[in-house]
Amino acid sequence: MFEYFIIFFVMKRFAARVKNEVIKLRKSGRSLSEISRITGISKNTAYHWVTGIELTSLQKNRLLRKEIRCGKRGLLKAHKITRAKKIKWERDLVSRMKQYENIVNKKSAFAKLLCGVLYLCEGAKYPSSKQMIFGSTDPMMIKTFLCLLRNNFTIDEKRIRCRIMHRYDQDGEQLNKYWAYITRIPLSQFYKHYKDKRTKGSVTKKPNYKGICAVQYNSVDLQYELQLIGQSIYSIKD
């Protein structure tokens, strides 16, 4: 029993000494974080021990500046960690997607299906139309479709036609040249470009807008085949 009393007395004396040190540090203008680091006690305990101690305006300003500096450092660190995580996520995703890189450039059943799905999204449908017409404002979409079409279907390059529909203030001849380069279709196989009269008097604000490119192939067989291939994705079993 006496031993427990001695231990209790020593611990009480130690706590009193630590508490006095905490109060002294607080009166000198130290923050709770600094007190916790110096004495080894928790910030919560330090808070209860120093409640009621008034700090001078100078000490309050010092603590405020310190909080701002710590906040900025913490924010920068958080941004750095977030950016590193984002970069890793992007690299991992790109690495996993590499298996799909060459699908467009190869002949395969999947590539044929992909071509049909693209046509289902952006192509003219039978029986409303009786020829293959695929249109988009996106150069990569046009290039991808044509690459899939050329690799997976038997077509006569001389029968491919192209028409560019553009805003009134744009140079149609220059747009024809641009899309001829993108599509690898000779200019001689381009129809006369079409100006949208509804846009007359207004300025084209998007510098990268190159009009709508409509690739045409006068074959209802090819059109309907692409359409049916695309529609095959609808055959989902309940």
C-alpha cells in the first residue's frame, strides 16, 4: 500500500511540474503544437491546462502568422501528394490500355465490330438513306472510321466521296485541302463544299473548327452491313 502511495505521489509531482512547464510555455506565447512537441503531452491535455491564459496582441499575431505558414505548407504538401497520385493513376491506366492501341490498324472481328458501332453512332441509316454516309467534325473520328473501314471491308477507293459543310465565313477550298490530308481522299473526289447560310454575318469563334466532314460511299450493301454489325450489340440476353 505504501508503495502505491509513493508512486501516486511521484506521478502527481511530475504532472504538476509538467503542467507548470506547459503554463510557462503558453504564457511565453507558444502554440499548442509547440507545447506538445516540447513537453511530450497531447495537444488536448495542453489545451485544458492553458484555458483561461490570455495572450498579448503580439503573441496572438505571432501564432496567427505561424498558422498561416503551416497551413500553406500543408496545402502545398497535400497538392504535391494529390498530383503524384494523379500521375500514377494516369500512368497505370495508360499502361493497361496499351493492349487496345493497334486494334484500329489491324484486321479483326473486333475491329469490324468497332467500325459498325461507330457507324451506328454517326452514320446515315437504312432505309432513310440508301448509301453509306459517315459524318463528324472530329478529325480523329473520321480518321479512325476510315482506317477501320479500309482494313476490314472490301472497298474501291475511287468510289469514296467527301463533302465538307462549313460556316459561312470559312474558306471552303482550304477546308477541302485540310480534310483531303486527314482522309487521304484525293481532292478530285470531293464534292463542292457547302456554306451554311444560317451562319452568314456571324464570326466563327472556335479556331480549330474545320466544319463537318461527310464521307460517302454509294453502296447500300456496305451501309446496311455496317448498320447491322453495329446493331448486333443490341442483342443482350435478359
